[in-house]
Amino acid sequence: GGGVQSCRKQWYQRRVRVKLYERIKFLQTVATNSPPSSSHHSVGEASSADDVTKKYSTQYEAHLDPFSAFNRREKQRKYASLNSAERVTLGIGKMILSDKVARHGVFFYTI
């Protein structure tokens, strides 16, 4: 009964806080890409916000999918094992596939 409900509530609250931190990180990246503006926070508010951010930062990092981290490491390992010609070919392929105009150009060139 009560112990299970308490654990669920704590788990849910932690999950909500981690999601909130994820949103904060997103807004920070958006803010760094926008023109600078003056801050309206006092020093005490900023340090308090930094403490909260640091607290949930580690939980956010732990929340990230371990499979995507493994996948990223495997891609890096495989890329490192490619020779220079294969790396150039892969780079050109990625460039062509990432650009709509390049894809159309290659498509019509091959026809």
C-alpha cells in the first residue's frame, strides 16, 4: 500500500523534474543561438537556479538512453576503422543525402 504509492510518487516527481531540466537545456540552447539580452535576475536567484540545474543535470544525463550512447560509440569506432578513401566516400554520401538540391542533381544525373 502506502510504501508503493510513496515510491511511485517520488519516481513520478523525479521524472517530472528531469523532464523540466530537459526543457531548461533546450531553452538554454535556443537562448545561446539568439541575440543577447539583459538579465533581470538577481545574483541570489541565479546561484539558486544554478544549484537546481546542477542537481538535475546528473539525473538528466543518467536518464539518457544507454542504447543511444552505445550506438554513438559504435559509430565512432566504425568510423575510426575506415580508411581515408572510405571516409571521403562516406562524407560525400552524407553531404549528398543531406541536401535536397544535391539529391535531385545526382538523381537526374544518373538518369
